[in-house]
Amino acid sequence: MRRNARAAAEARSSAPLFAALGDENRLWLVARLCDGGPASITRLTAGSRITRQAVSKHLRVMEAARLVRCTRRGRESVWQLDQQRLRDARNYLNLISKHWDDALGRLRELVEE
């Protein structure tokens, strides 16, 4: 696969992930899940001003982006982060950074000629 086609495929697969991370409440939920591990909606909303309904909505968006997954424990839904998706985000940002570094290197070479 050519570099441009591969980059386009990476962007298509990463876009929903970054869209899910593009909301301050969802970033807050990611931080809560990183710090406290798997948690129920009740535990996630404890001590916050966000309603259970709002947290549930945000978790569903994150679930659609495969950033979190839900398991049932009795009558309770427990949410946890998918660590691989966070690594995917980091890897994609590193790829973009490398592209910028390469482009700046080419520009420097051109200017110095």
C-alpha cells in the first residue's frame, strides 16, 4: 500500500477515536477510568456535576469509537478503557509528528541549498 493510501486509511480509522476524545467531559471520563480502573456509571458520576444520563451518553460515544467497553456485573454495567485504543491514538500522533519533522527537514535542506 502506498504511503498516502496508508495515511488515509490510518486517518479514517483514527477519526472516530479523536472525535470521541474531542469533548472535555469525555476526556474527564478517560482520566477517571485511567486513575480508578473499571467503574460503574454511579461511581463515575460520584462527586461530579455531570448527570448519570450525560455520562451514559458520553460512554456510548466512546464505546462506538471502541475507546471503552462495558461488561455486566449483576445488575450493574461496568465500564473500562481499551488501553490499545489509547496506544493507537498515541501511535497516530507520533506518525503525524514524524511527518511534520520530515517535512521541516526537507524545508531546511531546501533553504540551506
